[in-house]
Amino acid sequence: MKPITTLALANDAIRAAVIEDPYTAQPTVRDFKVLPLPTGAVADGEVINEEAVTELLKTLISKHHYPVENCALAYASRRMVFREATFPEMALEDLKASLPFQAKSLIALPVEESVLDFVPLSRETTDKGPQLKGLVVGVLEAGLEKTAQSVEKAGFVLTSIDAAAFSLARVFNESSKNKTEAIVNVGGNITDVIVLENGKPVYMRVVPSGGDDITDAVANTLHIPFESAAEIKRRIGLQNVVGDDRLRQAEEVIRETIAQLIVGVRNTLNFYAKEHSESEISGVILTGAGSLLVGFPSVLASSINKMVRIGDPFGQIKLSQRVNDDNIASHAPDIAAVLGLAIGKRP
């Protein structure tokens, strides 16, 4: 198969890769790019400034010669909902057609304004006949369409759109075999929590908080621009600050805001534990741009009382000499979802 372009649009940047031999045993990353976005161009996965986003995407084609005929997009939003569900076995096409009627009691979204999907995970035989267990996914159609349109206006042929959470699950499925682990992916406005049992996703939730919420809190407290607050956040993280009142204020609000995010993660993991007492989560794989906050992994580990390891997204991926020379390893936490679009079966 020809190389594909994979994309993810986040608040801070467009992340893109060209991947050869996609959907094979070992795809190869030929090129990757992280293109910073102006503040406000994308918010919560939705394109706000279409002109700025489209023009930046066009440079991938005109300047970097990314292939246009087969493009895959990883999409994430705090308005994306995942719910476990069991349905009588039927043709998948028929089951998906029935979702607008079935999902009203499952997802807290206006069904008539949403895109719905069902991802089967297992088949069970019960006294009611064969059943399909899986995840119902719902997302507001308007935001998804705006993002897809921006990609296509740039000149890409968009052949698949995947929830970033499923893409992440594929990236880490091999390293989670024979155990139960949770992926905690800290993005801009959201944190995806994905539980893998023996490498397969069984539970997903979106915590509506991320790294940009911390930056906003610092900016509001110190009355400074978002970009300046982001630099302070990167510099001090969760380290103890002495001798500078403004930096102490910043550190205090960083700790307060990160505590709220951690409470959301802990509550999500606790809810899973209550519903799945037979399957204890052994540890957490930490990833996402927001996970780079200095001191965050150890604070998270102590707060949830579990081992936390930094996710390595390259286990199933070969890297060309070019991307190694461009130091793709430094982007390991924030590029994982882009890589996962080329792992597994062809969509």
C-alpha cells in the first residue's frame, strides 16, 4: 500500500506524519511535523480559524510533499462520549443504523446532532442468544465536520476519521498484553482515560480538563498573555518555587488546577474498579502533550497509588533515519495518536 498521511489537530499544533507500509506488522514513519498553531485557531478539537488551519495544512503538501490521496485523522473532543453497551448479535451495518434509537439512554448528547458509532469488542453466548459487547461512541457532528472540512480544503483526501482514544489503544496494545493498564492521555482541554485488558480497550472516558486549562489559570492569575503563561508553566511545573512572589503564585495555581485534573482521573479509575472488581488496573501509561509538566508523573502516581510509566509509542513502529535525525523521540508523548492511525487493520 502507498504511504499515508496521518493528522491530529490540537489546540497548540497540527501533528502530522507520513507512514509507509501502514496496517502491516511494522509500519515505518518516513516523516513527521509539528506545526504550531496561533492561539485560538483550534479549540477542543474543533477548527475555529479555518483559514489559518487550512493554510498551515497546505504547507504539508506544497513544502513537505505529504501524500494527499489517503489521509487519516485522529479526532478528540471533550464532547466525545464513550459508553459500554451490549446488543443482540446482528449485521454491524444494521446495528449501527439502529444506534440513533438505541443510544438515547446511553449518551448525554443530542442524538439528532451527533455522529454515532459502535465498536464491537467481544461476542458472548447467553440465554438470550449471541450478544455483541462493545463501545458506543458519540460526538457532536458540527465540530467534527468543521475539522474534516479544513483538512479537505487544504487538498487532502480524508479516507478515515478515528477517535484518538482508539488510536492510542492500538499504539500501546502490545505493551499491555497479559495485564490490565490504563492509558492517561493529557491533551489541551481533555484527558482521555483508556483501560486496556490484555491489550484490548474495554473502557474509555473523557475527563474535561487538560494542559491548556493550567495555562489559562496561570494567565488569569498573573494577568499575562497565554503564551507567556505557557512558558512559565513549562519552566516551573510542580517544582517548589522560592524567592519570587509571582512565580510562587503561578506554582500555586498550577498545583490547584492539576489537582482538579487528577481528581477526574482518579474518579474515572475508581468507577472502573467498582464495575470491574475482577480486573484490577496494575498501572498507568502516561502520554499526551500535557504529560510533559515537570513533576506531574510522580504527583499522579502518589495520588492514584499506582505505578505510572511514560508511554513509548514506537514499539510497533519503525523509524526512518530522517525522523531519527529530526529527533522524533522528543515528541513521543504528543505524537502517539498520529502513529496509531497506521497500526492494525485497514479501516
